[in-house]
Amino acid sequence: MGLGGISIWQLVIVLAIVLLLFGSKKLRNIGGDLGSAVKGFKKAVNDGDDAKKIENQEDAAFTADTADKTAAADKEKTEK
């Protein structure tokens, strides 16, 4: 028994039929297209993570800048 009750010979026959139907060139092109799609997806996920990191850094800088301005304003009020 192979995978889920499918023997290795049945898999070989199915693969041979697929190869005959589509041809090796089309299968190679499909494989290349699938590979580039996966690569593009991974890049998009990584770019999304980088964008979140940059956004968090910008939020932190904005919060720190706002806190500094508030502290300076409070200091001026107490000095008057």
C-alpha cells in the first residue's frame, strides 16, 4: 500500500498520463509559474512585515515627539 491506499504503480500511471496530456514543456512552464507565484507571495508577506515594523517605529517616534512637546509646554506653564 502507498499513500492512502494508492500504490506506487497507480501514481506512476497517473503521472505518465498527465505527462502525455500536457507535455513536458507545459509542465515545466506550470512549475516555473507556480514557483514564481510562491516567491512573489513570500516577498509580499515579508514586505508587509517590514511595513508594520516601519509603521510601529513611526508611531513610536510620533509618540515620543508629542510627549516631548507636551513636557516642554508644561514646563513653560510652570515657569510663568
